[in-house]
Amino acid sequence: MKVYYYQSAHGATPVLDFLLALPVQDSAPIFALIQAIGDYGLEVADRRHIRGKLWELRPDRYRIFYAVLHGDVWLLHAYKKQGAKAPPREIRIALRRLKEVDD
């Protein structure tokens, strides 16, 4: 299973940029999780279905929206968890990016 980071038409990689901006003690376990997903599959991750093809990885206090397309994982959007539910704004961003990569 391959793991891809969403890339905008302008070349931005918002999930990767978000993770690289985190302190290393926060980002290192997340990068290790992403590597484990690539090596062993999604069963190694704490995850939750959001809607349709959109799912959420739940590493510690961060959330990463993803989708599985043609057997590959696409990391679409990441944010720091602030409440019990995923904010509608964050879901909208992820769904917009999913539509871009799923066309």
C-alpha cells in the first residue's frame, strides 16, 4: 500500500507542511505511523469513518483526513484536535481535496 500526500495544483503539500511544522516530539510518531501504514496497512492505525470515502486517522491530539483510492492511501488534510467532533470546516476542506484527487 502506498501513501501519498495531497498536492495542490500550485504544488503545495498542506499535510506534509503541517507535519513538518510540528515539534519533532509530535511529528516523529505521526511519521512513524504513516510509514507503518505504508508497510502493514491501515489496520495499524486508530481511525474513524467520516463519510463516503473520507476517513480520519487519530494520532494523539492530531487528526489527518484520508481516503483509500485504487488501493493507495491519500492524506488530504491535517489539523490539531480541539473538540470531540471534527469541525465542519475541516471536513469541507478534506472533501474538496478528495474530489480533486478522485476525479
